[in-house]
Amino acid sequence: MSLPASPREHWNQRFGTEDYLFGREPNRFLAAHAHLLEPGRKLLAIADGEGRNGVWLAERGLEVLSLDFSAKAQAKARRLAAERKVSVTFEEADLAQWAWPTARFDAVAAIFFQFADPALRGRIFAGIKQCLKPGGMLFLQGYRPEQLQYKTGGPSQPEKFYTEELLRANFADMDILELSAYDEAIHEGSGHDGMSALIGMVARKR
């Protein structure tokens, strides 16, 4: 009997196809709020996968650092950036071990990175706040626990989902400009396809 794949091997297998697992277009929630981002600002895209969000933001004039721990995903993200003729800095990094800088970024895009258990998620949330400059913006979207009923993407472990209470508690030291929970059909490649239980947040560092 074969041993279960490590998280990195699991994602390399999922991303190791010609098609883009989560599509080539940006996340709808992120795109709807991109008017809050001025060209030339420094943005960190965490768990950016195949680059659909980071590359799109670079097209809008942002200086983007795209992080992911899957080499397969980043190879496709580089290809997407080359096709779109934009410059993106890519770094293969495990967020469980990455050294978060201090006050380096004007914005963070944290879109569907729900692989983390509660302990790691807490460290990532703290890292996000650390790396933002004062006045820096966080754009976060993920799934709510009700997503288990839809089964159209996301994790299978209940503790990895977001609730309004969880996000308000973890980002109480930031100004939450928007926090909305809603159900919506999304079509982001084969990975996110169909009616989904979503939550989105925009917050500013004080």
C-alpha cells in the first residue's frame, strides 16, 4: 500500500495538468475590489497557485510577489505571465516556514488558501498583518462551513472553513471595511465550479 502524498506532492499532482485547475481569470471578489489598489503599489499574493490573481494584478500595474509551494503551479504561473507580457516576482515558499517581512507590502491578496489547520492559519493571519504597511489592505475570500453541502470546491475538514465570527476575532486589530457572507455560483476552472458558500473581507491595517 502506498503512503499518502505530502501536501506539496498532492498539489503538484493537482497542478500537473495542462489546463488551469482554477482557471486563468481573476477571482471575482478580488476583481470587484481592485479599484482600491493603485498602480505601482506592492502586493503579496499568497498561495497564488497558477497565477491567475497575481498575473491579473500585475496587468493592472501592481508590483506583485506571487507565493506558492507547488513548483508545478508556479511553472504555469510563469507561463501565464509571459503570455500576458507582465512582470511578476515568483517565489516557491511554504507559508508554514516562510519568513514574513515587516511592513513591506501595500496589499495582500489571500484568496482560497484554506489548506491550513487552525494553528497554521493563525500564524498566517499574524504574518499577513506583520507584512502590511500601515494603511495596507487585505483582500480575503474563502469558503464558509456550508460549503460542505455544495461540494463544489474547498477542503473537506470543517475546521478549515471561515466564519464571520472567526474573521472578526482574528482581524479585530484592523479596520474591517467589508465582511460579507453569501452564496453564489462561481466558475473558476474545474477546481471551483458551481454554487458555493462564500465569505469575503476587505480590511485595512491601522
